[in-house]
Amino acid sequence: MTRHRFRQLRYPFIALALISGLLALHDHYRLNASPVAAQRVQTVTIASAGFLPNRLVFHQGETVSLTIVNADTRPHNLVIRELNVSSADLKPSQSATLQFAASKKGRYPFVSDTPGYPEIGYQGLLIID
């Protein structure tokens, strides 16, 4: 190869070497990165009619973030007994955020366990599939 021809091909070879190196690094970091759990954010409003929505569906492995908003005129909370998740009693217009991992498939009822409320419609169902 003549010297002139080598000079013409020098930059494409350098570019090819750089691209190959970057691709190798990309594959290394992509394969070794730990997976991040998906996070789902859901708002549950407590109104005079009960929980809105009263049926929640999440996928196993997701990180659940429930924002509870009390829009009723009485204090309420949200409790999922089987998952050991609960909010504090919320006064009217207060809100709280609950975070937990949806690690076990199943159907989990949730209620407002402030005395007298579960019996009159403050109930719902959380499904993890």
C-alpha cells in the first residue's frame, strides 16, 4: 500500500476502532446493569361514596406508590392488612403516600378501618397479577 493511500484510510480506521470500542463498552454496561423495578403511581380518593377507584391492579415486581386523598368530610385511612400497609388517619383535605413492593400475586382487600366505615362502602380490592 502506498503511503498516500494509507493516509487516506487512516481516519476511517480510527473511526472504526473508536466505534468498536464504544460498542464493546455499551454491551458490557448493558449486560451488567441491575434491573430497576417499574414504579406505578396511583391516586386513590376517599369520597362520601367510598374509595375511587375501588379496584387497583398492579403487576408482580412493581413498586407501588399510592397517593391517598381524603375528599370526604370525615377522617379516613387506607389499610391493606394482608400486605401490612396502612396510612395514618387523614383529616378532610389531607393526603398521604404509601409505597410498597408488589411482591406476591394475589387479591388483597383494602378498607378504611376508622370505626363504622368498612361496613358502609369504604372497601376496595388490590390485585397483583
